[in-house]
Amino acid sequence: MIKKTVLTVLLAATVAGSVLAPAGFAQAQEYDRYGDWRDAPRRHHRHHDGNAIIGGVAAGLIGGMIGGAIANGGPVYAAPPPPRCWYESRPVQNEYDDGWHYERMRVCD
């Protein structure tokens, strides 16, 4: 029950996030600071410090651990193995003459 609820909440959050996220426009041209298109190669190269990559990897690892824990469902009860049984001849007392006879009986561990 809890597993279904958590999965439903996560799915709803994912759908809501994708619907509400603003979509940007992809542009193949390069504009200078005045809005004019330039055909010249880029003069400035942005150096990324890697924080976005580290954040993405960390989010993927944490999300994978949470998803794995939800999918695993915790410990599973394993039923004990069935008892080992066999048949033996055992002495049984007679009900009428106080004598004994042997009957084949099922014996289990």
C-alpha cells in the first residue's frame, strides 16, 4: 500500500515538473550583445567548473538508491523447508488382547 502511494506521488511530481518547466528555444545562430547575428567564430569560451556534472551524477545516484529501495520492497520472508518424513515399522499395542503388533507409520523430523 505504501509502495503504491510513494510511486504515485513520484509519478505525479515528475509529470507536474515536466508540464510546468519552461521550454526554451534552440538557436543555431550566434548573436552578439546588441542582438545582431555574427558569422565570425566565437571569441569567448566559457569554462564550466563541473558543478552541473557533479550535481547530475549525484542526483542520479541518489535517485537510483531511492528507486532501488522502493522496488526492492525490503526483506522477504522465506518459508522454512518442509519437514523430512519417512515410513517405519513401529510396535503398537493391541486394543483387545494387550498384545503388540507392528504397523507402518509416518515419522517426520
